Amino acid sequence: MSDTKPTQSGVAAIEFSLSLLLWLPLMLGTLFYGAELIRDLQAVQLARDIASMYARNVDFSQAANKSFVARLGRELNLQVTGGSGVVILTTIQFISKNECNVLPTGTACTNLLHWVVTQRNTVGDTSLRLSSYTSDPIPSTLFDSSGKVLSNASPSYPLYLTDSRLQLNTNFNATGLTVQTNSSNLPVTDSSGLPVAYGAGTSVYVVEVYFKSTPVPGFRNNPGLYVVTIS
């Protein structure tokens, strides 16, 4: 037989209800942010895996390779042309005087000493996010079917030398990726004749990954996970 008086049981119920006001949000918050942390780690690993392949010249303009990327990100609902995320793959290059030498006499090398896009491919829902490093959307007329920047027909030279729309924006400066050039706008080389740091004229690969997250009314109305890998 219980010795608890009716008044005591009522007080216990009130105390329990009040404690829920503290513990329930903490518990739900732990579950929610725990799940978001797992998604974040998955997004980071996905970006690293794709960057590793991209730097090894895997052609992500091919349908089979895009499907493979979608399979890698299936737990995050990544699809080839839809889903809850987007992968932006950009090949970039620094333009020095060496690269400008292919231009015909009288043609200005507009992008001299700038980082430029030389190829762009995407996987997923492209409406979710644009690249952080270019003034998107870059006109599709500048790219061929494989995502490579087109060349001028006659005389022939790549348009990334002259079209300023292919320049990377000032956000890219924050990455700390630099190319050393001398007073003649030529790459600085070491004793073996190799460019110091990232050499002008060589390709650098940028992978940007973005996924939508679950909104929390009043706290996070339009959240997302964003990861960038440069190799």
C-alpha cells in the first residue's frame, strides 16, 4: 500500500512537467544536431572522394561518372539532376604571360594574372546553390558538351584568356591559393625550372558540395551544408 499522499503525487507531477520544459528541448536538440553532424561528415567525405577522382582526371561530363557520384551521395539524397544537393566541379587555371602568348597580335589578354574557369560540370539540383567563386550563372554558350570552355574559331585561342566572365571572384582570394609571378608576369620557378607553389598554366580542381538541411522555425529557416575541396 502506497504512503504517498494525494498532495505529494500532485506536486511530483508538476515537478516532472516543469523538468520536461528543460530536458525535452535538450534531448530533441541533441538528436537533431547529432543527425546534422552525421550529414556534415558524410558531405565532407563525399567532397574528398570526388576531389580525389577529379584530380586524377576522371571525366565528370560522362553520364556513367555522374551516376557514380549520385550513388556516392545517395544517403544524402543526391541525384544526377535533382534531389536535395548539388556538386559543382570546376577546373581552374592561373593565367600568366606564357598563356597569353597564343593570342594573335592586337588581342588583349583580359584575364592576365587572374584565376579563370577552364571547365565546369555539375551533379544534382543546380537550382539549390551557385558556386561561391564565380559570378554565376556563367553563360552556357561558353562551354562545349563536356563542360570545357570553348575556343575562338579563327584564329584559335581559348576564350578563358579573353572573357572576363570566366574569372574567379574575390571570394577565391580567401582560399590562400597563390601563384608567384615576376615583374614580367611570368611564373617564378625553382632551380629545376618548375613553378613555385601552384604553377600558372596548370590545372587546379575545385569541388563544391551543398545539401539542404532540415529547417528549424525561428532558428534556421533556410539551412544547408556547404563543403569545398581544392586539389
